[in-house]
Amino acid sequence: MIQEKNGLLVIKGTKFYYVLMFLATVGFLIGCVFLIINGLKFNSKYSLFYLGGGILFTPFYLYLTLWSLPGFIPGKVLFKIIPSESTE
């Protein structure tokens, strides 16, 4: 959502953005846990790939989740843009 306040353009997140980011980050983490659990069962010839992929990607998606958490605060300003004259 874009608002103008005191000559500044203020960009805030929308509910659609919050739902989309929540589903993506939580979905990736659930997927990694699923891969680790199925990899530990060793009932497939791909179990080591499942286990390796789950262990490899869990820290990456956990990192993305922790970095995106401040953006989930309702009403938080994500960006402030100061319009100015072109210097060209």
C-alpha cells in the first residue's frame, strides 16, 4: 500500500503480502523437515538425497524466515521514498 505523508511516499505491506510470505517461509521449512524425516527412514534409494537436501536447505530457509519476520509487523513502514528533482 502506497501512501503520501508530508511529501514522502510511504510503502507498507498488505494482507496479501503477509499471507504470501507466511505461506512461503513456513512452507519451505515444513518441506525441509519432511525431507529430513523421509530421509531418515531409509526406505528409498533417494533417502540420502532427501536427507542431504533437507539438511542443506533448512539453515538457508530459516535464515530467510528470520530476516523477513520484521516485515510481518502490521502497519510497519517497509520503504520511505523522498521525491526530488532530477539532477540530469
